Amino acid sequence: MRAELQNLKSVERPSVIQAIAEARAQGDLSENAEYDAAKEKQGFIEGRIANLEGKLSNAQIIDPKTLDADGRIVFGATVELEDVGSGESVTYQIVGDDEADIKLGMISVSSPIARALIGKYAGDSVDVQAPGGVRQYGVLDVQYK
């Protein structure tokens, strides 16, 4: 998020200001599509900057290695699961909404599977309401790494 914020402030914001200045130099603003597009982009950039600054000012960094949850699944834990129906094994880390990336095995703490897992231990069974119906998982392992 910090890298995105830096890029928005140092690259995107100046380029959109330049685009507005160039569009303004063309004359009549009432029918100037370039001006309207640049102003719209500026609004998006300023909104995203405000959003990121707000999130970063309230952010709290949690190092999973320092967690002491006695084997319980909590925010930051890495969990190995087995789909009871298919026998397939998957590993997920429970992270914040902004960090979630299923391709990297990082699921949002507010996702249905993470909400079902929170508070469980290795050896527990979990029913998860998925779009395709209820799926049952067995918790194989819980790590804090």
C-alpha cells in the first residue's frame, strides 16, 4: 500500500495535473473531453490517496511468528486443510482484506472460510457455506509463520 501511495503522489498526481493544464490550454472547457477525462481521473487518484492514507494511519502490523494462540486458528495463522469430499489438501494464511490473494494462498479474515475457521484447532472439522453448497474441511495443521 505504501508503494502504491508513493506512486500515486509522485507519478500519477503530477501527470494528471499536467494533462489538466494541457486540456485547459486548448480553450473552451465546456466541450473538452480531454479536460473532463483528466478531471475524472484526478478525482479517482485523490480518492485513492485519501483511502490509502486512512488505511495506513490505522494499520497495525501483526507478526504471525509472535502469536501465542496455543494452536488455535487466529488472524495471521497459516492453516492446512483437507477437503473431506475430495481429499484435496490446501494451505491458506488468514490475512486482512487488503492483503488477500487466493492465488498466493492468502484469504481474507472476512471470507466465509476464514470466519468458519477462526477459533478452531488442528483435528477439528469445519463446515463452510460456499456458493456451491456446504463444504466440509478437516483442519490438519495450524502454524504461525
